[in-house]
Amino acid sequence: MPDSQSLTFRVGLIQTTSGADAGVNIERHVELVREAARRGAQIVCLQEMYRSPYFCREEDASLFDWAETVPGPSTEAFSRIAREHSLVIVVPIFEKRATGLYHNSAVILDADGSTLGLYRKMHIPEDPLFYEKFYFTPGDLGFRTFDTRYGRIATLICWDQWYPEGARLAALGGANILFYPTAIGWHPYEKDSHGASQRSAWQTIQRSHAIANGIYVAAANRVGFEGPPGNGLEFWGSSFVSDPFGVVIAEAGTDKEEILVAECSTARIEEVRRGWPFLRDRRIDAYSPIVNRWLA
Amino acid sequence: MPDSQSLTFRVGLIQTTSGADAGVNIERHVELVREAARRGAQIVCLQEMYRSPYFCREEDASLFDWAETVPGPSTEAFSRIAREHSLVIVVPIFEKRATGLYHNSAVILDADGSTLGLYRKMHIPEDPLFYEKFYFTPGDLGFRTFDTRYGRIATLICWDQWYPEGARLAALGGANILFYPTAIGWHPYEKDSHGASQRSAWQTIQRSHAIANGIYVAAANRVGFEGPPGNGLEFWGSSFVSDPFGVVIAEAGTDKEEILVAECSTARIEEVRRGWPFLRDRRIDAYSPIVNRWLA
């Protein structure tokens, strides 16, 4: 039987620290992306807000200086790398859309260096040391997919990963893989009591999106400690790629810089969705109450 | 600060085999439910179609004889037990609704023996040895919750567990716990190659419902082998209870009859939903395309 539609693509995830100098952060990520390309990656995803520290640990209006426009320094630097190495790159940015209007976004660059489009983080957290609602207006572009040289992809960002609805909509849009650039870590005072269950929940919910939708899922998280010792964040790394059945096919450690490269294939998606065909049986006639805040 | 709303409830799950005699199956389950009550259970859930073998391994119209009405033998037997032991019981039945119209359902009995209502399985599988579309009309009651003596609960059934939408709607209805009576097992020819990843996917997707919604999830699965040696099903047991953060607090083995009893509390739900408040940030303005079959 014909299998003319089968496509293989290699994903690269960059897990690293980002320091206090934007230029250095760009340079270091450029080098890491080049290394991922040397290892065979075709679609590379950087961690959330790769160009800055995770500054949302406090509310400080001067930190809006970290924002950039599209096009801007990030798209300029990575468009060149994308073209040179024929890479698709998911570039998370702190987007300045207008004066006083900012988003937590990701630019999707195609393998010729062109900009395919933008995703703006839809779900914005607000939690001690994660004061994102102060900085980011919730996205207004919805859940999107992008046709790249290496197939259709989607990206969501960090807190989005806790929402099955977002993953579902990206998958229904025909993406083969869902990226989650991320900045998640432990509070020092919580790590002993809740650290293991937090990291487990984080991986579990993302593997579940792979399973429910028969789609690859790839999360690129930052690593290292930021902030004052007793009141900072220990980013837990653990970047990983899940296959469409929830099997983790590549996984980084919790405490050091790593580049993950994993091979994915639409043949595996085909196999999984034929085996347990969940998409066949969705009760679309019964899901409309999901747009309610609460139903009790 | 006041905590007058806090409620503790103990869940019992019955994992066993069901043989060829309906009367014996009822009797054996009655004994197991009594034992769960002795161990302190207040809300007990039986496995899917506890009163019969998993007959959907073949398509045979004579097997509709296994169906029963509501009220019928199951509600009669378990209403008495519910009243005697002050138990809430989730009783899965093969429901004969009318001549030629059948559902895969669950009756919810309150602790005084009264019938609180019915859930009818919304997502119906169809897979070699799981020929359920032949027997069961998809449910037409939607995703419901039930106010029992021990708090608000919801039940879904087996294949429903792969659909985040169902879990979400039950959770938005205010349930503290979501039950999944189940009959899932390995094909003998698949167990070596896919068995571990299948069981892992099954637990992962259900733990993810707990995490996404901050709700307890409890799955009661059957155990044992049914059918001819080379072409039967090995039900994998593994019944479990997940807390609202995805932590498995009770889990049965894969190969023998077990009664699981686990203590749950709304204080834990409160703690989890305050810690990582996912319900706060849902983008209900952006989810409506979820009622589409496909969006590409």
C-alpha cells in the first residue's frame, strides 16, 4: 500500500541558562542552535524568553526594557541561522506590540529564514515569583499552526501546557508536533515537599496532550537558579520529547545545559492514530458547554 | 480562617473477574462491596459491566440478553447494600432502554439506596475484540454530576477516559471525584510489544484529568483473561486513585482481584487549586472551535 505521505523530521531543543546580557544570550543561543544543526536537528525550539533572565520574579516597569519588536534583534539573528542551516526555529520573545502593550510570544521562522508567523501566549500565569499578568497581555491570535519546510507544527508557551483545550485545538489544526517553550522551576522552600510531584505533573500533563491527540509534544525548559538564594527560582530543565503515544523518546536532566535531538515521523502518528483512534469518536455535539467558566 | 466546607470521603474500587453467570457475578460483587464497606469505603465503584463477561469480544445479537433495565437486578441488589451500609455506589450496567436500544451506562445509588441518576457512556470504542459500537448507542445525557451523601461526584466510563473534554465538563460541574469504571486489557499478540506503553498511556491520561482540573480520579478496571487463549483479552487491572495533583495514592496490581480503599478530601482539592490555579485562566473566549471535527 502507498505510504507517499510519510515524513521524518528531527527536532532540537535548547535547554540552557539565560543571563543578564541580551547580546550574550543571543550569541550563546546562536551557538547552541548551530550545534543542534550539526547534530541533525531540522526544527529547533528555544526556551521561553531565551533572551533575558526570567525577570517576572518581580513587578518592575523598568523591566519592559527587555521587550523587542518583530522584526527585531531575535528575528534578525535567528533568520540568518535558519537560512544558513536550513532550520525551522521557534523563537520565543518578549514582544513589544505597541507602547504599553506587550505579549509573551514565539516567532516561527521557516528554513529559508522567512517569518511564518507569530503565536501569542494565551494563558498567562500569576503566582508568587511568576508575576506574568503584570507584563503580558493574553494572546489574541488563538491557537495556530504553521506550515514549515519540515511539516506542520504548532507552538504554545509554558502555562498553556496545563490546558487540554489549547493542545486539542492545535492538534485539530493538523500539526504533527506541539512545542512548549517553558520557564518553570521550583521555589526553594517548596522543592523538598512538592518538587517531585510538580515535575511529574508537568511532564504528565504534556504527555497526555500527546496521547489524547496522537501528536508529538516537545518542551524546552530553562535550567539553573535565578534570583536571591532564599527567594529565587530553580528552573528544573527536564526538557523532553514525547511520541504520539506518550512515550518519552528524549529527556534532559534537571541541572545542566543540554541540547536534545530526537527523530520524529508522521508514520508513527499514523500508526498510533490507527491503533487507538480517539479522533474518530469525539462527541462534538456535546462539548459546547466547555466555553463556560463554571457549570455548577 | 474558617474551613467549614472541608469534607473527607473514602473511596472503594472493586477490581475482579466477572464470569459467565450473572447471578454469581452479582453475588460476588455484593460480597466485595460489603468488604469495601468494612474497610471504611463510603463511595464504591464497580468495574464496567461487572455483571457479565466482557462479551463485546464478538458481535452476536444473542448477547443482548445480558442487558437489564433500570430498575432491574443490579439496582435491586445494590440499592439494598447501599442502604444497609450507607454507601454511595456507582453500578455500571448494560442498559436496555427499549427494544433494540441499548447503552453502556452507570447508575448512581445514594447512601439511602435511592437512585440519583444515570450516566450513559458518551464515547463508544470499536476495535478488534472491543466491538462496542455494535452493542451500545452513544449516550444522550451529556456529562453529569450527582450530589451524593458524601459530596458531588461524576462518572464516565472506560473509553471516555481518553477525552479531556469529558473530564473537563464533569469537573466544571463541581464534582470532587471522577470515576472511570473500565474494562481494558491487552491483546495477547500486542502485550510484549505495546503492553507497557498502553498501560502507561492509560494511567497518564487519567492522571492528567486530575491535574488539569484539580479533581480526584478513580479508575476501577477488571482483571483476568477472557476468551480463547490466542485471541482473548488479558484485562490489566491496575485500578488506581489519583489525587488532584496527579499523585497516585492507591494502586492495584495487574493480575488479581483487589479492593482499593483511599481517603480523599476537599481540603486537598482546595490546596491544589490554590497552588496552581488553572481554572482561573481558562480562555473560554477562544475554545469554541473545539466543537469541530477537524480544523485543518
